Amino acid sequence: MEEDSHLEGGENNREIEIAPALIAVHPTQDSVAVAVGSDLRVFDLRTDCGVSLVDDSVEPFHKDSVRAIRYSANGKLFVSAGDDKLVKIWSTDTWRCISSVSSEKRVSAVSISNDGLYVCFADKFGVVWVVDIHDLDVNGALSNRKAAPLLAHYCSIITRLEFSPDGCFIVSADRDFKIRVSVFPKKPLEGAHEIQSFCLGHTQFVSSLAFICSKDLPQGFLLSGSGDSTVRLWDITSGSLLDTCEVGSQAALSESDGSGESCCAVTDLCAIQDSNFVAVAIQGLQEIILLGCDFSSKTLSVAKVVSITEENFIPTSMGSSSAGELLWFVTGISKLRDADHKSLARLKVVSGLRKKGHPESPDQHKPVVLGDEEIPGSQKLLEKLQGSLSIDQSVFSAAAEAIKTAMCNLLIKKQYPTESREWRKRTRNDRKAKQ
């Protein structure tokens, strides 16, 4: 009876675990993808119409929340993965799933090597896997691939994966405050055994990573966002911390939610191409903070705060392309309690971010939140990516409240009493399989 009650509680917790909406933008802004819950929505800006995905795999489409989406650097591939333990590789020419890879655990992060030859993904057990896609035919039949272990963090959920601009390193961040910089090997299927550095300094989970570069510094610097309300600037070669920007206090959000945990975690970072700016989304904040990076002094500073006028719009994910000056961001969650709409999404776009200037001179750029009719694709795009334009505002008010707590709670370690920990150990899925 006791084990039944444990099981019931675990299943209930799993059932109501929500997933924040995600957005990804094609490198040349040919298309935009939004994931909310298990729903993957794509709009083609070239043809000005929504995309119908084709998936002929044994397990077609995602059956549970998508936790990571990513375009390849050349835009030919798109990868989605999540709680159903499936990593799906799509051709962006046909939007057909050309390979479906099974993971042993739920997937928490994905990345694609700069040359487009390897897909890497991380699971909830702290292992990073690599899939060789050298001879993957983007126009051919579905291909089943197997993943090989690349590297691992010690039993810590990996939150983000990023390749360095030159493709020489793969950077992995985890829930236990660590950032590992590994040399990406010439033969990845044999593992990444050489660690270049560790970037240590965060005091809460690392939620996001981004590289910011300049013409004089193509290797760039690494930026990391965290639950400790900071964005930090790193030299990945040495692992040196170059600067720390207290974005939580800058946004006047340093108060606690009463639980002892920070209520102003950084939830996403997005570097703006061909500029020295990076956009920062903060849990519970209806604004985007624009940081400027001074490459000569290796420092970060707040350049501007972009307010979002729409009520209850709290960004959960951001994306931009190398071709345009637009910053795309989305708000939304899946599995909202007591709502007719189980998956909600709203999308906004900011323009005017590409003009270069010293981070102390915010007047040289004037970011503007575009109206719905000004967004590329306008009404057609919004109908496709948001799913519905007629959701009552009260529903989004409830969603906004859920987002404020959920974005942080997804990564905060759960504390279990001793008896619960022992039960969880005995009923782990991997142990069940061995029995």
C-alpha cells in the first residue's frame, strides 16, 4: 500500500509537469518553429504558409513534451527532442522526418555540429550522446540511427549544449552549476575524452548558453545565464570568468518568492548576430534585457530594457537569425491545469537590434516591439504558431502565473525524505529492466 501511494504521487507529479514553449529561427529566417507540449509548429516564410510535417517512423511525431529544438548552421536540418525519449531529425526542404533516434532517458538538450555532420543530445541522467549523420539522405527514405555516448556529467541533468563558433569545442552546462568545455574529437563516436576547461562560478543551475563574437574575435566569448540571476562572460580556452552582470538586480527583481529560492532566474539568452548585444529573458519579467559586450575591456553592461506592452507576456524562449535584425520570442506552456486549452503560446518580435554601437550608447539603437500586422507572415504566421488567436485573457493570466514558478522549478533539485529516496532507487526504470 505504501509503495502504491508513492507510485501514485510520482505519477501525479509527472502528469502535471509543464513544459515551457520554445522557439527556433532558421539561420536565414526562411522559417520559424515553435514547440509547445508535444505539438511542433512550423511556418515557412518563403512560401508564406504553415508547414505540414511528415513522419513515417515507427513512432511518428512526438507523444510527450518537446524540450529542445534546433536548426543546423546551414539550415538544412532541424532537430526536436523531449520527454518521449525520441530525437527526431527533419529535413527543412521537405519537412519530413528523415531519422528518429531513441534515447534511454528523457532528452533535455540538443545541438548540431557546425559542419552539420553530428547531432548531439543530452539526457536527464547527465549523458551526452552523438549521432553520426554523414551519409544521411535529406531527400531519401527514413534512416534509423543509433547514438553513441560522447561525454557525461556526474548524474546531473544537462541543461544546454552549444558548439563553439569554430566547432572545436562542445560546451555542456548542468543543473549543478557547472559548465564543461570539451574538445570535440575528430572521431566523436569514440568519445570526447579531452576536457579543455571548466567554467565555474555560478551558484545556481545554469539555464542557458550563447556565444558572442566580433570580426576581430571570431572565437568570441561564452555567455551563461543562471538561476542565480546573473549572466557571466567566459574565456572558454582557460575557463576564466571575465565579467558578471547582475541582471536580477538591474531589473529590480532581487526579492525572493518566499521559498528561499531566487525568483528571477535567467531563462534564456540570445546573441544578436553582427552586433555586440545579447538578449536576456528573466523568469517572471515582462521585459527583455539587452546587454552590451565591450570586447576590448571584456565586460558586460545593461544597454536597454525592452518592455512588452501585452499583459501577461512572459518570454519563455528566444531566437534570431544571422540574416535579419529581428529577435523572435514566445511565451506559453503545456499542461495548464483546469484549462480547455492544454497548450498555450503567444509570439512577439522585436526589431532594431542590429545597429552597432558602444554598449554605453543605447540611443544608437532603438528596439521596437512589432505589432501583429508588422511581423513577417503576420496573421497567417500567428495562426499557425500560436494555434489560436481567440483564447480568453484570463487563461493567459493563469498561464503567466504558472510560468513564473515553473521556469525555475524545472531545474531546482527536488528534496525527498529518506524513505522516498530508497523507494525511488528500487523502482528506477533501468533497474526494472535488469530484473
